[in-house]
Amino acid sequence: MSLKRLKLVVFDLDGTIIDSVPDLAVAADLAAKELGFPGVKEEQARDYVGNGADILIARVLSQSLQIDPNLSAELRKEARHLFDDFYEATGHKRSQLYDGVQETVKQLFEAGYKLAVVTNKPSRFVPEILQQHGLIDYFSDIIGGDCFETRKPDPIALNWLLDKYQLTAEQMLMVGDSKNDILAAKNAGCESFGLTYGYNHGEPLELSKPTYITDNFSDLLKVVLK
């Protein structure tokens, strides 16, 4: 496996760059209780995140990874609106960068690589989070889960980036913590760099067979800059 032609590094956000569960859990807990449902603890929420806000809040209402088919569309929509309002109100103050992120992203940027974020998180929240942690200036593109009609593992956002920069799949690397990230990379035909510390619904990430896998974000430099 060679990354000699690499030009573009694409990052997932939640569970890869930032541990956002503390704020997501607070918002989901408050939204569920507002509707008369049981709340959710942070550790429980860690199993529910990774597929976008609609899925997260539906799982919280269902108290399960499997969404209760009896939840009405109207209820799910109301829960999502409440969740968004409560999440915005958190100010994302409990969320923290993972170790090595700031330095690694900075070094890749300074080495001349084009960097992008592709996340299933609603796009309205992403720039503020990156700004709070001093990262926003490093990314040429920030693509949220509502920017296209489908989300990861669909490769639509990755393919859009390839088209925008007139690159081939071998010139792009996807960095993420979940099965959706690895599958998105495979569906786009590019290599993947998997991080084991994030949110993957309790399933070992190695089962998704990323090209590279590690516990440490900064190991990305060893792979890309070697």
C-alpha cells in the first residue's frame, strides 16, 4: 500500500477528531425527557452515535440500537428539533479534541495536503466546533450530513471532493473511527485510516478491514509523511 500520490485527506469528525458524546448525550437526554421518554446516560449514548442526529435521537427514544418501528414520523421530527435546540444550547463546551489532533492536522496542512471534513453531523454545528478548537482554517471543505441526499457509508461526499479537485481515488485517504467511514472509503475506491477509540456501536473496527488501523491519531503522520 502506497500513499505516494496522496493529495487529499478527509476526516470524519465525531469519534475521530473530537469526543462530542458528552454534549450529544446531554442534548439527547433533555429532548427525550421533554417528550416524556426515559433519558439517556453518556455511556449509553456512545453506542448510539455515528449515523447522524435523526438516528441518534430515534435510538434514544427506542432505548436501543434498533429503532422502534412504532415511533411516528411526527414524534421523531419533534424530537429532532428539540435535540438540535438543546445541542446548540450546550455550546459544545464538554467536547474535547482527541490527543494529537491539533498537531497532526497542522503538520499535514503545512506539508501541503488538502484537508476536508466529511461528517454525518448536521452541518449547522460543524464550523462552530472546528472554530472553537482552532482547526477551521486547516480545512478547505466542511461537509455535513445534510449537504447531500445520502450520508456515509454512501460515498457521494467523497466522490464530490474527487470531482472538485480533479483527483483519482488513490490520491485520497479517509480517516475515521466507524464502519461507515471505512465503507465510504471502500465505496469511493480509496484507502482508509481507522481509529479504534471512537464510536462504532461496540463492534471492533478491524472487522471493517481499514487499510491502516491504530489507537493513536498522530500515527497518521507516520503513514502519510513517511
